[in-house]
Amino acid sequence: MNRERIFGFRVNDDDRRILAALAERLQRTESDALRWLIRNAARELAIEITRKQPRAPQPNAVAA
């Protein structure tokens, strides 16, 4: 899977330690552990993941 975008966020020391411990337990990098968590949470919440669907054409605005 090609990862082209970077997403950053702020964490406190406790959250960072939790993420590091989770990544170690999963035997993944911290980035990969986050991706794993996101996908598993989405699956648990029955959130459908769609990939690169084309946008529906927008009608032209017409002045009345």
C-alpha cells in the first residue's frame, strides 16, 4: 500500500508511552499500530471504508 500523505497530531507523554507499548506488543511500528487501531475501530463500529470513489458531478449553478 502506497502511503503518500503525512498526518501529524499532538500527544502527551502518557499517550506516547501507551502508543509505544501497544506498538511493541503488536510488533509493529507506532505508525503501523495507529493504522491497525483505526482500521479495527472502524470495523468494530461498522464504518465502511471506501477507496477513491469518483466525486459525483456537480450541477452548474444557474441564476434565476
